[in-house]
Amino acid sequence: MMAALTHFLALISIMMLIFFYAVVRIKKGAPLEAFSEAAYIVKDKSLFTSVIVLCSALLTVRMIMLSTPGTGLLAMVFLFGMIAVGASPHYRSAAHTLHMAGAITAGVASQLLIGLNDYRLLALWIPYAIYYIVMRKRSMLLEEKTCLLIIAWYCLL
């Protein structure tokens, strides 16, 4: 019963993030540079903060449930990183350091957790690696999407 509930909440979380991104992208009329750009487009930083923190919390519960003993703490590190991102939505300001530290912490913790529990999912980074090699530039949005895709597969499959 609890597994089904956490699965459902993770699904809701992923759907909320996709819906939020779609609405913001439509409002901007062009692709975002990074998901965090949404805080500037919606003009209400509390909306960005609420979406990021709520969705991350729902995903964290599922990540902990799927973790092997000793790796669940990485899910909490992911959540703390995402709370830092949500707490500093305007990353082009003095909050840049907190925002980036939170984003890097969340990204590394989530991928390490998934790598330790189902390393095969990390193969989803291969298309981004090819993009990076061919284009010779980073894409923050593609990095965020890849990270979220891997988290979604881990939580939903």
C-alpha cells in the first residue's frame, strides 16, 4: 500500500514539473536556458519555490523507499540541495552561490543514489555526452532534463 502511494506521489510530482515547465515555456515563447529561469518568467518567486520544494519532497520519499540500506541518505541530500535551489530562485543575483551549490548537490546526490541502486539508468547520460562532444558546449537545460529523466525512471519503473 505504501509503495503504491509513493509511486503515485512520484508520478504526480513528475507531472507537476512537466506541466510547470510547459506553462512557463509557453509564456516565454521559447525554450528556457535552464529550468530555474522559470522564476524570472512567472514573476512570483514563491510559485517557483513551492513547485521545486513540493515536487522534490514527493520524489525524495519514493527515492528513499527504493534505496538499498545505506544509500537512502543520498535522497535526503538531494532534497536539501533542491530546498537550497527553491530558497534562492533568482540565481542571477547574490543568491547565485546558494542556488548553484544546491543544484550541484542535488544533481550529484541523485545520480550517485541511482548509480548505487540501478547503475544501468546512468546510461541515459550517453545522448547528452554525445551532444556535448559534438556541439562543444554545455546545455544547463539538457543537463537538468537528463537528471530529471533518470530520477523519473528510477522512481516510476
